[in-house]
Amino acid sequence: DAGVIQSPRHEVTEMGQEVTLRCKPISGHDYLFWYRQTMMRGLELLIYFNNNVPIDDSGMPEDRFSAKMPNASFSTLKIQPSEPRDSAVYFCASSDRNYGYTFGSGTRLTVV
Amino acid sequence: GQQLNQSPQSMFIQEGEDVSMNCTSSSIFNTWLWYKQDPGEGPVLLIALYKAGELTSNGRLTAQFGITRKDSFLNISASIPSDVGIYFCAGPYSGGGADGLTFGKGTHLIIQP
């Protein structure tokens, strides 16, 4: 199993541009989570899906953030328009019901 | 929301020393998990605890689920260089869904040569 695959690994973009982060969960895992990690705030849950349906998006910071999961093997997190304060490492994780999250390697986003 | 407080924030130790770190919560947890994050990677699950008082080992790592259900401890015996990283405690998130995890801010473990 290749694990949770995220792309790109690094993204540098200018303020105001649209950014799309991608995630392929582990096959058979029915939960998918998006987290953001910063030095100040640590790991924050943004949104999670169960069987492709968004369950809790209360952690999404504002309307500029949106996430989709069109099928069991793919999810996107989009920021439009991006701002410098969105700079962080964004992690996708998937799991079965046992809290045994498997994290991807993350996307390091820098907005300049 | 829930807060998980980890201490210490950083540890500077010599190779071969034992390490202890803990995590406390403002509310009761039914599950405690410990993760380790290496530089440039995502966190990896080390140990999961599901019952108050439970003591679980994974090689040189031992974790305990506190009796009050508001704390947990992680010990590492005879530290080696590959133990360097950030250790996170985590527990089920009390937001709208029941399946997300709340993470502590982490304990940075640094091994001095």
C-alpha cells in the first residue's frame, strides 16, 4: 500500500491566487481528514468526510476554503483567494473506524 | 473546544537517557493516542489507549491512560538518535462529528551528541 498520497509537496503562490491541494486516501478507508499545521496553532482539524460526505467543516477558517470528495479515492482542498496567513503545512489523513489515522506527507504552502 | 496540554514543550537529552512526557486535558477522553512526527513528514501513530488505567508498550515506548481519563503519559526508554522528532498526544474531537482528533501542541525531543 502506497499510503496517503498528497500533491504537490510544496506550493508557492502569490496572494490572491487560487490554490488546490490534492489527496488520495488509502483504499478501503472510509474517513478522510484535512488538517493544517502551523507553529502557532499546531495541528488543526479543518474538515472531515465519511464515505465521501462532509461531516464536520467547523474548522474551515473562512469561506475562502472549500473541500470536496467526489469519490472514495480523491479529495481536494481549495483556497480562493489565497492570503499570506494561509501559509502552513496541510495534511490529509485517512482512517477506518479505529482512530488509526494514516497521514500523508503534507503540502507545504507558502503564499507570498 | 477541547484543549490538550503537553509538557514539556521541548526536551534536550543525551542518547541513552529515558524520556517522560505527558498530556492533560480539560475534559474526559475515552481514547488517547500518541503520534510521532519526523521532519518533513506527517505524524505516525505510535500507541493507542482505549481504557482508563491501561498501560501499553510498543518496543521501548510505554504509554498509560490516566485513571482520571484526563491525562496520559508516554515514556521512551534508552533513547536513540532516531527518537528525535515531535511527539503529539491526541484524543477524539468534540466538534460536530465524533471522529476527528484534537492534537496537543507537541513535545520536541532533541538528542544531544
